[in-house]
Amino acid sequence: MSKRVKNLITAELEKRLRGQDSVVIVDYAGISATDTNHLRSKLRAKQVRMTVIPNTVGIKALDNVGLKGASNLLIGTNALIYGGESIVDTVKEIVAQAKDIQKLTIKGSVVEGKLLDKKSTEALAKMPNRRQLLGLITSQITGPGRTLAGQLAGPGRNIAGQIKAVAEKKEKEAPAAA
């Protein structure tokens, strides 16, 4: 491949990766075209892209966009998987697809500038995603307030119930007295 072509491919890859803070590197060797298309369509549904890359071009492009350190992982046939709502969602989808496509193997990832090996990358799939974390934090923040509000409203409810019972009792006695 000529230097000019490599520079064009590198520029295109940099354009695609610009704005990404994380990328997963997978080995796709031996996967049939049907499985590859199926994988790409599943990833596309989650706003995730898969790009097959030449190793030297991939190293240069990743370094230029700030995702350094992947050179040790870019050996053999590689594809970059990036995008989606969060890296956790992306890895969860890749792990799920790797169960169906036996030859798809995760090599590692670069997450916010840190290189993760295969084991650490797969561990990301077990973590809660951004939406789940926000829900957990919200419930932990509002939980004590909800408890306090219930405790403050409790005595008021009791008094209101007692007043209502007395009022109903008076209403029953009033027609009998008349």
C-alpha cells in the first residue's frame, strides 16, 4: 500500500474515531461473512460501529486521536469497535455476540486513555451502564428524603384519621339525638 493511500486511510479512521474516548479491539479471523454482517447489524442497532483496520494505520490513527497504547494489541487481524451510549454497553454487546460467534475474540480495549487487557475488558460487561448508575445514585439520594417525608407525614395522617373518626361518630350521634 502506498504512503499516500495509508495517509488517506489514516485520516478517514481518525475522522471516525474523533470524539471517542474508548475503543474495543477484537480479532475477527475465521468469522464467516454472514456472521460478520449479523454482528455489524446487531452493533449498528446500538449505534456502535465496527471498522476493520490495517495494524500500522490503526496504531497511528489511535495515537493521533489520543487513544494511545493499543500497539501491543494490534497484531494479526483486528477490528475496532466503538461508539454507543457507553463503553460498558458496547462491551456487553460484544461479549453477548462472542458467545454466539465462537471465533470472535476480544483482545482488549483502550478506555479513557488506559489500556485494558482481555480480562479487564470483559469485566466491564458485568458493570452497570451509565443509565443504571444514574438510577442507583438517584434512588440513594432521594431515599432518605422519601423516608423523612413519610415519617413527617405519618403523625399528621394519624391525627387526620382520628379527627375523621370523631367527626363520623358525631354525625352518627347527631341524627339519633334529633
